[in-house]
Amino acid sequence: MEETVFSRTGAPNEDVLMGPAYGEDAAALRVGEQVLVASTDPITFAADRIGTLAVTIATNDIAACGATPRWIMPTLFVPEKSGATSAVTEESELDRIASQIDRAAHEIGAAIVGGHTEYADRAHPLVSTTCLGLANHYIPTGGADPGEEIVLTKSAAVEAGAILATDFEEPLAADLPEDVINAAAAGLDDTSVLPESVVLRERATAMHDPTEGGVLAGAIEMAVASGVSLELRREDVPLREAVAAVCREAEIDPLGTFGSGALLAAVPEGEGTEAVAGLESEGITVAVIGRVEASDEPGVRLDDVAFERAPTDEMYDLWE
């Protein structure tokens, strides 16, 4: 990526505060007295609620930078069907995804201002969403300093648990109670990190929303982008019971799979307790899961195991 992507950024521009970089999910552009934050993110799995997650994932990248999501531009590739009922099937699929996108944008308070839609010869729908928002103060992924504390909101694997409970409901139902599966599926309505980002952006030095690869990958990206080591304790990472159950049934480590719904943040030393109290007063569960240490080899130490590179998300094998 350093050689083929990050080194090729077009013409220089003094208004670019943050361009393409490892671990940074959004660009930051100076516009007058404010900062315009922009991000693009694709999603191709999670077919049952792909429109909902497409909006959430893109707007989470904006929120994690301390900005408020304002404008959305989705690009939809809808599978082209064959047979006598193909037109009806395609229109129904498009209607389902577009309705999800509209509803999710309404809930977040963002306007859909453009985009692109076409049918394509592919097995699964694909939605790539560009989101833009405004911030008074841009917060990068790579802003963590030694001595700071690391907090995580909600739970690891909120998104993965919901995908498992919806896309893989039938095999899970053979061994898990319906109420457990329903509780995990409800995570789809709890994947936005906008509420906690509003609270944390007043004190956080770095924020990142764990997506592909989960909490572990997100922490590694923050560590490498910041040039530090994150020392994390697995037992301190919040994990919802229903999410733990579906991940266990699918033989997936909840710390190593899709993590939208949680927000990872570094806060100044001694402010972890205050950050937790502020979030809990808003009804948001959160925990201090580790601290930032100086290191010549940036990465994550999870208990006694060191990681310098993000592992492949464990859920991908389920779609093969």
C-alpha cells in the first residue's frame, strides 16, 4: 500500500490535512474555519441488511474523526438476475437496499445527495458509500501517545454477531435458542458510533471504529498509525452474551471479526474513569481495556501475544 497507493496522491494541496495513510479511514480537508472530513467504504457481504450497514460503516468513519456526518453518496451494484422474473427480482432487490439506505440516513440525520446505481453480473450486491461531514477539530487514528488509556464502547463483534444471526440464522438455530439469535441480530440497530463519538471527541486524542478484523485489527491500525504499542487485556474487552454465543457457535474469535458498533479511543492518562462515567451517563456501555506504551516496534500486545500486522477477518471463510 505504501508503494502502490499512499505514494500516489496526485497534485499537492495545502488544504489537505490528512490524506491516504495506513489506519486512517477518512480524509481531512481545510474549508474556511472548519474541517471537511470525507470517507468512502464498500460492503459486499451482510446481504440481509447491506443498505443499513453501508450507511453506518461510512458515517462511523466520519464520526470517529470527531465530525458530524452530513452528506451521503451511495454507489449500488445490484446482481443482474436471469429468467422470466428477472426484472421484478432486480427491482425488488434495489427497492430493498435503497429503502434501507434511506431509513438509515434518516436515523443519523444525513442527506443522500447523489451516487450511482447499476445492475452488474455478480453474485452479491455491493454498496460503496461516500460520506462527508464537518468538524471543528479533526481527530486522527494515529494520535495516541504513551501513557494514555484505551477505551472501547459497547462490545466487540457487534456487527459480526448481527451478521451471523441474520445471514447464518438457519445453521445457528440448530444449537442456539431463538432469543439468543434475536439478541445478536438486534446489534444491526446498534452499529452507529455517532452517540459515543460526540461524547469522546471532547477529550480523545485518537479514535478508530473497528470494522474488518475487529477490535484487534482496529487496535493494530491505531498503534501503527500512532507509532506506539497498545497493551490490551482480553478479559477487559466488553462482550455481549448473545454475541459471544453466536461467535462461539461459529468458532470465531469475537476480537478478530467485524466490529462496527464499537468505538476505540485513546484518552489522556488519568481520564479513562471520567470518559467511562461520561459515556455511561448517556446510557453507553464502555470499558478501559488497556494503555498506550512507547515502542520501537508499533503493534498490539493482547495479554501475552504480540501482533504487528492485522490478521484476516475470521468471518470470510464462512462465505466461501
